[in-house]
Amino acid sequence: MGRSPRLKLLLDTHVWLWQLLEPDRLSTTAADAIAANLDGLHLSPVSTWEMLLLARKGRVLLEPTAVEFVKDALRESPAIAAPLTHEIALRSGQLQGFSSEDPADRFLVATALEHDLVLVTRDERMRSFEPLKTLW
């Protein structure tokens, strides 16, 4: 029996955060897919920005400092940086039928579409948006 093809995954910010701090919050499907596709993990710079924003707002505690925590997480992560391009910025403003006005969500959706990545997310709005491929 042949080996299943590797997936190219884009981690939503909360998935990256949970993977680092609270892996039990990940669904079994998401955790298994991440573990099986470590060489195909992608992370957007938007998630770096969003993680620092969450820390600044006091919604998450990252130690010793938020910046140091994120730098360490990026160094230790097998994830590849998913480039943030002008095409992604343009596409984020043209997501017909996507209900979220959250800029981070729009950039992540546009990134997944532009780079043909499967977005790992618990977010229902993202998961129900066609033609986005998601996994949870």
C-alpha cells in the first residue's frame, strides 16, 4: 500500500499557539496532520504579528517576553515562512463571500489560497469558506 501524499499546511495563529502551549486543545485530526507533515508546515508572518498583539492585549502570557517567546518558537519550529506578498494583500480584499472583516483572518485565507495550502483552523467561518481547503 502506498504512502499518502504529504500535505502543505498553513497553521492558523490559534493552532500555532495551541501547538506550542496547549497541544491538548488541538483536534486529533489536526494534531495528527501536523505531526505527519512537519516538512510541509507553513506559518504566515501575520501569525507572528497576531501572537504579539494577543500578548500586548493580555489575552495570552508569553514568557520571558512575548518577542523572545515568538523568536524562540520560530527558531525551533519546522514551519516554513509563507511569504506575505502584494498578491496576497490584493486577494485579501477580494474574498467574495468571506464574512470576516478581521484583517488577520483575511490575510491567512488569502495566503492559503495564493500558495495552495490547507489551512489548519478551528474557525468555522474559515472552514465554511469555499474554495478554501481546511482541516480540523
